[in-house]
Amino acid sequence: MKMAYEKIKSKLPIILLGLALISMALLMLQSAVGDSAIMDELAHIPAGYSYIKYLDFRLNPEHPPLLKALSAIPLLGLNLKFPLNQPSWTTDVNGQWGVGNQFLYLPENNADKIIFFARLFPILLTLITTLIIYLWSKKLFGKWWALLPAFLFGFSPTVLAHGHYVTTDIAATFGVLFGTYFFIKFLLTPKKSNLVFAGVALGLAELLKFSLVLLIPYFLIIAFFFLISSLKKHNLLYYVKSIILIFLIALAVIYAVYFLLTLNYPLEKQRSDTTAILGQVFRNTQNGLPRLVIWASDKPIIRPLAEYSLGVLRVTHQISESHEIYFRGKVLPYGPWYYFPFVYFIKEPLAWWALVLLALIYLLPQLLKFAHSPIQKFKNFVNGYFEESAMILWLLIYWATSMQGKLDIGVRHLLPTYPFAIILISGQISRISRTLQTKSKKLFLSFIALIILISSWYLIENIKVFPYYLSYFNQTVGGPSGGYRYVVDSNLDWGQDLKRLKNWVDARNNDNDRNNDVEKIAVDYFGGGNPQYYFGDMEENWSSGKGNPSINSGQAPPIKWLAVSLNTLEKAFGKNALGLNRNPNDEYRWLGEIKNTPPEKGNVPEPDFKIGTSIFVYKL
């Protein structure tokens, strides 16, 4: 009996982890069914399909291919039609949006089935990322406490939101975790097999998101600190040669994938596309890297590397470009320096911040000790906690880069920092518990009860917001119903609620009250969905400049319903930053005159109905 109990007890962490992973999968699958295509999926899904079906890379070169291609594998069995004869494919430069609309919403294709099947791989990748977090944490602080970071990551509303979309954010999160794990594993155990794994992992990471070129300087810094802190001189040359070899293996992986996926990309088309794209980004393409990339783009042997370099150059420039955003009542060319800290704070549950506070309180006395002999203390910390030191370094590098850039369009860009932040905080929580265990059983049990209570609060927040994970906000800004007054974009409205709008219209038309009927609806929609596909003749494409549809639609009877995406509304009613000019036809002034507009951030007119959390419906 005792042996059976001990056996069950030893297996319990794995059982609990399995239950958590199953729960995550079910939550994301349900969300994947309910959400319409978000904006980026309109480009990513057809691009991925074209990569593996036609081995042609002309679409969406600003993102690397791996996530998109793997997401498209389930689509191969659906007998889909692809717009191979349309100008968006044949002659346009990166005609991803046109191809996206034609591919997803062709009458012969089932858009909902395509979107759902494409989302299966991102869901799987999210589960694998959670599993890796558990396994790494188990190595650092034991199998029981390793459940905490796996739980915190797996049930984060932000993770569950982006974990079921065909985008590069969760992919990048996996890439950082996977690549760093194997690079550190090689440093600590420099075997040939670990060297190969480190190179392959780095190559795969670079194929998931271009911003992960940051891993290269990051790995060099990690290696530098490792070498100066714990290496005997006679091993120095071996490590230097090995790290060079890791980078070469990564380059070979990148080359192999791009070589395969550009096989049927016509040479002349690749060169003309490359020239046009770089011409949009750089004033002068006749010098430096742009010229070299254009020159290499039609050379059969090296053009895979030219295509990869094109994406890196495009994204590097994009980070410094202004992207008009809505932020705390204003429309700005880009966010202030504190955009990401602010958004990160309001987009994660307060239960998470409670754990962060506990960890910081515990750390404070130790941090104060660094004031005395900081160099020696730093060296001791790196030697004693090398993996945690590497995680802290990544957080510093990535946060500094994110705050310096101008691509302020969503907390999703911080996802590559989530695993390490969660592991570090969970590690501190486990150390607090061990400290208390040695001092007082009562204090230890009280602390465990507190962690369970906070974790329960965290889970309740998740349950309350299901299935609207994308629009989760904590209570500091009024929760999911109030966050839109502070930020929109992919923090809240990416077009995910269009199918829910259709369900709402159908429900009203199917009840017994004829006064509820929606015979016709004007829709001003932002996202990857297609209102015409879902509504047919019932929908009228609308915009502010057309005026009040109940007066100006020319329909008989007049259109009495208007549905507008929050992205559009906030950018219409937000106060313009100095120097920004907004077209009066985009301001929805007439809507503000006929609907109550509360004098709060955003000044968005109160809707008669809210669809999901991102579409406001007005009865006119």
C-alpha cells in the first residue's frame, strides 16, 4: 500500500502537467474555432501554403518561413484552390493580402476549415514550449516547483491568445527557449552531440522570427561570461572553434530550408521583387547590403541566403519605422519609451504581479549585498546560477531593444521574454519556500497556501475571460471591458470577432421578435476576415466618410445597424498627437453627434451591443 502511494506521488507532477497541457489544448482549440482570421493570418496562411505546395517564396518575405510552412501541412489534404492565375500572385510584388483574400474566401474553399487546420501547429508548438519550460525548470529547482512556471506560462491569457494564431510570436518564444537551452547545454557539457543540437536549434530559431538575430550577440555574450568565469585556458581554443561551428551549422539549416522553399521561385521574379521591396525601404539600393542582396537574388546557389537577408533587412528597418497607434487617449506616430512596460503591466493578471512582488521582496536584501564588492558578487552569481544569469541577460537585451524601437503594436512582441521571466520568478518562489521550510513549518505551510491562493486567482482570471483571450486586461484599467480605452491594435482588436458578429445577427433574426431583425448591416471591419464571405448581401461595406447608413445608404428600407471595429473607432476619436493630421472623413463625427460619448480616454460612443470585445454595434 505504501509502495503504491509512493509510486503515485512520484508520478503526480507528470499527471498534473499532462492535465494542464490537455486543458490548454482544449481552451485553444475552442478559441481557434470561435475566432475569425486575425489580420496577420490573412497573409501568413496562404504564404505557408504556397511554400510547401509550390516551393515558391514570393509571399510574405518579411517573416521567415518555418512556422507558416509547418502550419500549412494539414491543409495539403483539403483539396484547396489557389489563385495561381491572379495578378496578386503572378505580377504583384508580395501580393500577400490579395492572395490571402482570394485563397481563404474563394467560393470553392471553406475559410473556417482552412483557418482551423492551419492553427493546429501553433497550438502544438505552444504545448511543446510549455513542456520545455517544465523540463528546464525541473532541472533547476525540482519537479514539483517546475509545475508553477509551466502553469503560469500555459494559462497566461496572452499566451493562450497568441498560441492559437498562425503568427510568429509564439514561434519566436519557442525559438528563444529552445535555442538558448541547447546552447547553454553545450557550454556546460561540450560534447559533439550537444554542439550539433545547439547549431540546429539556433538555425530553427532564426527560421521562426527575424528579430531572433539578437540570439547571435546574446550567445556570444553568454559564451564570453562563461569563458572568463569558469574556463581553463587550454580549453579556450576548443570553445572558440565550437561556437563558430555552431553558427555555421545554423547557417546551413537556414540555407537548406530557404533553398527548398525557393526552388520554384522564378529567378527574374525574385530579383524584381527584391529590388522593389528594398527600394521601398532604402533611399539608395546601389550601395552596401541592399546592393549585395539584389545582386545575389538571382544567383541560383546563393539566392536562398539573399532571400533570408532580404527579410532581415526589411524587419531591421521596420523596427525603426513609425506605426501609427492609439495609446491612452491619443493617436501617436509611435509609442513612448514606456509603451511596453505599461502594456505588459495591464495585460498580465494581477496574480502574476503578486508573485513578482513576493520574489522582489525576497531578492531585495540580496541585491543590497551587491553594493559591497559587486564584481566578486557578480562573478559568484554567474558561477553559481549560470543558467539564470543567461536568462536575465536575455531579458535585458530584448527589453532594451523593444523599448528603443518604434514597432509599438502589441504585448505579443514581448512573448519571447515570457518563459525566462516566469522561470526566474518561479525559481525565487521555490527558494522562499525552501528557506521557510528550514525555519518554521507553520510559515512554510502558510506560504504554500498563499501560492495556491494566488495561482487560483490566476486561473479564475483565465476562466473569466475565456474565450476572449486576446482582449484580456487586468483590473487596473477596468478589466477586459475597459482596456480598449488605453490600447487597441493586437492588444485587443485583430479582427477575431467577425464570426461572432455573424452569430449575433443570426440569433436576432431567428428569434420570434421581428423588432430585433437585422435585415441589413453596415460593417466597418478591421481584420483578416471577410464580411462579404460571412454575410453575403446582408452586409454593406462601410466607412465614416459615407456618413450615417440609415440616411446615406440608398437602401430601402434604410440600414439601421452599424458595426465598427474598435481599432477604427479609437483611431477616429483619439486625440491626434502634434503633427499628425487625420482625414475628417475618418473621424466618425456624425456617430459621436447621435450617440452618447463618455468623456473618458478614447471618447468612443457607447455601443448598443458589444460583439465579443472588439466590435461595437450601433442601432441608428
